[in-house]
Amino acid sequence: MQKCIKCNSVDGVIRSGFLRGKQRFFCKLCNFHFILENENAKLPQKANQATIVDLAKHLGIAASTVSRALNGKADISPFTRQAVMQAAIDLDYRPNLLAQSLNKGKTNTIGVVIPNVELPFFATALASMQQVAIDTGYRIMVCHSSESQSVEKLNIETLIACRVDGLLVSHSKETTSFEHIEHVLAKSIPIVHFDRVCNEIDTPKVIHEDFKGSFDLVEHLIVQGCQKIGVMLGPEKFYISQIRLEGYKAALQKYGIEVDEKYIYYSEMNKNDGSKAFEYFINMQQPPDGVFAMLSRNAIEMMVEAKKRQVKIPEEMAFVGFGDDILCELFEPSLTVFNHFPNKVGEAAINLLIENINSKNTPNTTTQSVRGELIVRASSINIFVKH
Amino acid sequence: MQKCIKCNSVDGVIRSGFLRGKQRFFCKLCNFHFILENENAKLPQKANQATIVDLAKHLGIAASTVSRALNGKADISPFTRQAVMQAAIDLDYRPNLLAQSLNKGKTNTIGVVIPNVELPFFATALASMQQVAIDTGYRIMVCHSSESQSVEKLNIETLIACRVDGLLVSHSKETTSFEHIEHVLAKSIPIVHFDRVCNEIDTPKVIHEDFKGSFDLVEHLIVQGCQKIGVMLGPEKFYISQIRLEGYKAALQKYGIEVDEKYIYYSEMNKNDGSKAFEYFINMQQPPDGVFAMLSRNAIEMMVEAKKRQVKIPEEMAFVGFGDDILCELFEPSLTVFNHFPNKVGEAAINLLIENINSKNTPNTTTQSVRGELIVRASSINIFVKH
DNA sequence: ACGCTTATCACAAACGTTTCTGATAGTTGG
DNA sequence: CCAACTATCAGAAACGTTTGTGATAAGCGT
């Protein structure tokens, strides 16, 4: 039979059911239940991270005393405090943030959900968030939705499971339902939307001047002499698409230009949608003489295509885009853009979130708008030459 | 005096020293110590997150039973399991990863330290790491050193405090001492270096073909007819600088070209160092007819400057850079680069780390090199036209 | 019928902190 | 000298899990 792992006797050992799928034994002699561990299982593994208890044992005092000494509380004699500090150095003690967070019910961690770090906007926004976080004693946990609604949902689940103190969310392009956000609100976990916000729920938001930026860009095209202005957007259901379209329409309206649906091109914001859009526009009976792209990246893709086909920029077709970028500046011709200052958006968002975390009772649900700036470049000026 | 907060009597209350800096009282009647809380302190705050204990109470069973049911362990009757599952849904239970990690001694989180997400290389590498992490059940916690050694050190401290299961580190440009890494090793926390590795310590590393890439680029320039080749590097102490310089030298040597120190330009990798480098090269008595930049971004900055001064590219001066980028492709002239596949580097690094986490006894300290690829573009071809 | 066996569950300890409560020795003042 | 008071510390509880150990009712075979 089986030897008892406690008294080593063999005679008294009988089977005793199963525990978690493994055969269990019972030793009648020493009255002990046990299961056989596969011996390679786990060595004592004595984590070589010193704990508060280790310090306490080392000094022969109570763990609570060590804790208070380390945290600079009052009830500690200078002598004891000094000894604790020294021991902490000697044993290379590092506090376990997990235990600390579990105990305090606060993690000092902020969860960020973005569609894709590879988009310069998000990279920059993220970097500025990180900076603010460090300065204010927070940590940041980033998740990429990879532009997928289901992954986004999963990300938020994970961050909640990690008990982040708050969430900074920018939606994926395919996110159209927002139960997962309602859910966060129901648990009264502070959340701030930024950039790709959700208009259906009343959350604090930080956006850029989507309307004004689009308006300014299109107005600029009109002033430069463009009369048939195309617009390339993201998905039709996408909130940002809608707002930026409104800015486009408003500008046309101001100058008495009728809105023609044919000049509105929706895309899925994939890699080469710019070329497709250009293809569409150039094959129209009356191709536009100016194009506003919701993403400056798309404007550049279109310009690449235009150059391939010897379409003169800006004389035959001018381009403007939303969002600045080193590429916009260095591409030839350089692209006229509305700079929406990703760093400021990032800062504003995390500051608003931290404010809401600290004053939990009165969640500030204002929508902040970061002021942008029109940057006029070669892709849209001196058009008048053609006339 | 003070009313006792327990028995409400006033008579028996006397002072009793200080606790954490606040006056303490003692009630002789009910034998109770207390301090006065500022009433706005903390409402019960009953976190509205259901716990396992809540489920257990709700069902009238033991918490351990709930735990086993949720985790699909064996010792649970189908009926109980079903009830627990339903209760979990009803009460919207979410496991507390903090408690779970604390208990298991494993966080399933990987810490990543990078100098700057705004560099496309790191953004891409990070994105691919995230993907692998999700697929393998890990989470990622990212920290930016912002190219500062002290911040990098702090980052690693933080990640250790969070008890990440392992570290992925790419050093800041100013990191020259590596005690903080020794320290990580001393605690036998798995670590993998990538890209900007540290050659002084024996850690697992994932690099790209720094030597071969540089060699190929410079050889390409030579084959195209360049004879005086400048090289723009990062800081002199920077490991990557050294390796890439070696590749440069080896290529020159192969073709019998003498290495001239004057053609080696070190930079601090700041924003506009490319212009400065160009300034330096163009003002030499014998300006180079080809320049290899350690960062393609720098090559482009140089080309911008070259274009401003009407220097013909590539006829008068050819350019090549290390690392591909959409900018390299779309800039005019497009830049010849050695593509080092940031996504593959990211994947390889995290895979190696996870492997090391799982087999803790035998840390795999091999250095993996991700195969790169020379991409020849306009900035360096057809030079022969000039001869 | 009785011992072996199973299925199922409760209970307690543990993870590493923080904080509340209890306790002691010393100090002060009338 | 004694009550009131202070300074300082120990011990226990709590945070939310997981897992080892103890326990009970029921099934099975001889």
C-alpha cells in the first residue's frame, strides 16, 4: 500500500476518496489525511524577498511596529525606527504593493485602454499620461484593444480585476455598444473618456476641437479656392466621424456650398484606405479639388497616390488632415493639418481622472475640450495659381 | 470632557497618550481606548464589488467551496457548482487579482521598461508584446524611462514592488551603470533585455543584427560608389553605438577603406541632432559622399537639411539608416534602411521571458538575434550617375 | 453489518500589509 | 503617593483569495 507521509507506517493507510481529482489517503494510526504530491511539485521556494515579518523576526519585535516605523508613523522611538530602517537596508526589504493595495483598497494604478500604441496620437498621449502619473504617485497599466470591441471589453474586465483606481478609455473603431462602460459606471469606478469618446453615456470626457478643427480645415480649403471638397471619414457609426462630418458640413454651409453625399467617403481606417479613397475621388465625374481627411495619415496616403498619377498638389487637388505628425511636416508636399495636441489631451484626461478619484462623491462629468491649432502647409496653399 | 464613543458616558473618560499623532482617550467605565475620527473620514464605504465571501454568505456555504466551484475544481456537486455560478452572475462577482496574486505568489504580469513609446520601434515592439501576452494569459505593465537612468531605476523598483513575474528591459540612452540590473538578478527575477541591451551582465537578450545591418548598409553605400562615408551614432558609451560602429568599420575594412575618426559623429540622440550632424559633415574639408545614420530618424533629419541647402541626394550625398518606418518609405527621397523588424524583436523577447519564467531553474541566457533585411530605396541608388 | 471507499463540504491557515485595540512602564503634578 | 497622563510596543483583525486538513453522510462489497 502507501506509506503515511507523517508517521511513515504502512499498515494503517487506507483510501479516502478523492481531493481535487487526486487519490486521497487516510492513516488510521496518526489520524491524518493526505494526498501524494508529485515530488517535483514545489520546493519550499522560500521567496527571497524579505517581508515585514522577516524584519520583525530579525529584530525581535512585532510586525506592526515595523510597519509603523517604515511608514513614518508617530508611535515609534527613534531608536527602534533607526534599527528598523537599518534592517530594511540590510535585508533589502521591498514593500509588496499587492498586499498593500489589498489592505488599503487602493492600488494607485490607473488603467488605460487605447486602440493602438502605434498610432502616434496615442503614443504621445500615453507618454504624457505616464509623466503625470509618475509625478502624482500613480502607476499606469496599458491595454491595447487592437481596434476590437471584444478585446476592449476584455481589457476593461482585466483592469477591473486588477482593481485599478480609475480608467482612461479611448474606444476601438468598431465599438458600437457600451454595456461594458455602463458596467464600470454601475460599480462607480472613476472613468474618463478621451479622444474616441462615447456620446451615449454621461461620462467625463476630454476631446479635442473635432468640430472646430474640421470646420477650420474645410474653411481654409474654401478660402484657398476649393469648391468641390471631398471628405474621407472613419466608420459611419463612429462618433468622431460624425462630429468631424458636422464641422465639414458647417463650413460648406457657411459659404453657401451645398453638401453632396457623393463627396463623403467612409472607411474602415485600415492601412491603405487612403489609396482607395483617392481612387474613389479621382474617378468621380467631377473629382474634388480639395480633400479633407479625418486622419492625416489617410491624407498622406492619398497624396502618395496622387503623386503616382501626376496629380498636382495642391493645384489640382489640395489636401488637409486632422492631427499633426512628423510625417505631415516632412512629407512633400507638407500637409496642412489641425494639430490637436495629443500630449495636452493625455494630460487633461489623466488630471481629470485623478481629480475624480480623489473626490469620489462628486464625479466631475464635464467635457473638456483641448484647444487645437490650424497649421497651414504646402499641401493646400497657393492654389490660386491655377485660376 | 469627551464622550466615550462606546458607552456614551462622559465621566469615566480620561486622556491616554497619543496614537499616530492624535490624542487618545480611555473610558474607565467600559474599559475602552479610542481616538476621535474627523467625522468626514470614511463612511463604511462597503466596496460595491462582490467578494467570494459575499457569494458564500448569499448561498449559505463556505468561501472555500465557492472558490473551488469557480475554479472548476473537482470536489463540487454539480448542483452546488451551478448555484455558485448563478450567484456569481447575479452579484456580478469579479475575482480580485490582487488577492489572487498575493496568495499564489504569481501575478501573471510582465513589467516592460522602455525609453520612450513615441519611438516607432518601441511602439511596435510593445504592441507585439501585448499581443503575445494576451495570448499566453499575461498582463503587461509598461514604464517609460524617458531616456533617464534614474527614472529607469525607479521604474524597475516599482515593477519589483508590484511583484511582476518578469522584466523586459531596454535601457535608456544615458544608462551606464547597471547595479539595478544586478539587483534584479540577485533576487532571481527573470529578466530579458531587448534592443538596447547591456553587454556587461550575462542576461538573456534579444537583439537585432546590429553588426550585420550596419555592415550591409555601409557595404551597400560602398558598392554604390561612395568612398568617404560618414557615420552618425548615439552616445559613445552606448552599447548599440559601439556595435553599429564596428559594423561600419568592418565594411570599410573589407573594401580597403581606411577608417577616419573625423567621419564619426556621436550624438545625444536628441530631437534635432540630425541637422547638427549634417552641419558637421557638410562643413568638413572633404564632406562625405555617403552617410550612415544609426537611427533612420536622424538620416531623415539630415536629408531635410540637405534639401534645404540644395545638396542633391543621392548624387552628392547618399543616406542610409538603421530601422524602417513609414516615414522612411514616404519621405522623398525614400530612405534606404536596414529593417530590424521591431515586432519580431518584441515577440522574441517576451517569448524568451515567458520561457524563463516557466522554467525558473535553468535560466536561458542565450542571446537571440532577429534577422533583419536591407531595403534599398532612392536615397542611395543610382549614385553612379554622378561619376 | 461492518469496514473500506467515495463525494462533498466546512474550517483554518497562509499570502504581506495596515490599523485598531490592549497593555506596560515611565512621567508628571498636586 | 496616586491619579492622570505619555510614550511605546504587542497582538489581533482585516483585505480577498487558495489550499491543506478535518469531518460527515452515503455507497459498496464481503
